[in-house]
Amino acid sequence: MTNAKPASLPDPPYYAVVFTAIRTEGDNGYAARASEMLQLASAQPGFLGVDAAEGADGLGVTVSYWRDEESIASWRNHARHAPTRDLGRERWYETFAVHVAKVERAYGFTRPQI
């Protein structure tokens, strides 16, 4: 059993930025910068939440949720985020893909605690 749970989000519509990646070997400062980026993103206007997971095969998936496309653009162009993206290409990722989608419907399930 885990305490992890999906992000708590408002009713749609909102936007999801899906980032999938395979990392390079070694940390090379990744963990510290990823933590910093999560803190900064969380403080941005329009940020709604984040879900992340990594499979045994090394494929990592991070989904950040945003109120609107303007909020996404603002984060993408943030003064600290932009150079971090460059470092990702130089140091941390073998490959990655970014997909932006509008969420129009959302639902879920939580097993009742016995």
C-alpha cells in the first residue's frame, strides 16, 4: 500500500502537459534541479498539479496540469526553466517527447478504506 495518489484537480476544462523521457546514466545534478523545477512550477499562476511515474524500463512520465495555455507558455519561458531545458538536452535525457492536451473530461475511483 502506498500513500501516493493522483493529483487533486478542479473540474475540467484544463490543460495537461505530458512529458515522457528516457534519462541518461547517472544523476549529473538532475535530482536537485528537478526538485527546484517542481517547486518553481508549483508557484506559477495557473499551475494545478502534477503526476509522475517511472517504469522499470526507465521510461519516465510526468504530467503537469495547467489552467490555460497562457500559464503553460509562461512556465515554458520562465527565466530558470528555459536554461534547465537546455541542460536536459545536454546532460539528462537520451530522448524525450512533450504533448500538450486540453482535458475536457476527467473521472476517477478511490477504494474505500476498510
